[in-house]
Amino acid sequence: MSVGPVQLLVLGFDHPNFHGEVIEELERLKASDTIKVIDALAVHKDPEGNIEVAHLSNLTDEEAIEIGSVVGALVGLGIEGEEGMEIGAELGAIAGVDGELDVFDEQDAWDVIAEIPNDSAAALLLLEHHWAVPLRDAVARAGGFRISDGFISPIDLVAVGVIAREEAEAAIAADAAL
């Protein structure tokens, strides 16, 4: 089985009002083989910036501990507290020294946790994009390769004449409502 591109998506919530819609949509995307949720964490920051982490998964506690938290390892959170973070850091350091892991340098590092505002919550979703596998494979067969990628703001699309300002403002409002 081929693995698709993987993305870490961080969604913020000032006043979470969960009714199951987000999980339902993720399940729909999974059922259509569009994406796979590799891992997910819920992070809450209190007004002083202290964090609480909950693993969002249908795994049992034993399974979650056994396989570890992929997102937690990527962003430096230890799902098993400080001891778990230290163990993860040590294993990551060993993997880096052994050449098994590409390590971000200071310039490339993304401090996801620092970007979450105090007195709010965030969902960190590690998604595999199954839909992109056939495209990626076709590009590779044609001798191509990925140089870069990124999301484009709706306002930038207005600037180049792709969409109308009203459409961009609606998209931005929808994003802000997330």
C-alpha cells in the first residue's frame, strides 16, 4: 500500500461547541478514502498557558501507550507526561544521530503549541491524503517531483483575478468561524 502526503492540521477553538460534526466529517472523508487520520490530539491551554493533552482516538489506553502519540512526538508533547516526553526526546535524538530521522533546524521548526492562544483549545490532526497518491504516482512516472507546497489565501486569489472579493470574504469568514 502506498502512503499519501501527510499534513499536520491545527484547528483552534476559542469556545469549543462540539456536537460531533467534526468527527462525522472526518469519518465521511475516511469512508470515501479521501483521507486517513493517523493521529489526533486535543490540547487545552488555560489562561496562564498551562496545557492539558488528550489523545483523540478509538484506541484503548494500552494501544495508545504501545504505539505512542505520533502528533505528540512531532510537536514535542509527551502524552505520558514529562517522563514520556523525555523518553520520546531520547529516542528521537538516537534516531537523528543514526540518520533515521530528518531533524528540523531552528529556522524550519514550527512551534505549534506556542501558536495556540492561552485560554483556548486546539485539535491537532495528522492526516494522510489518500486522494493524492494517484496524482503523486503519475507525476513520478512522468519524471516529476514535489518542489514546494502551501495553502493560498482567498485574498491572494482575488488579487490575481481568480475569485471575486465577496467570495474571498465569505471564505475568510468561514475559516474564522472555525
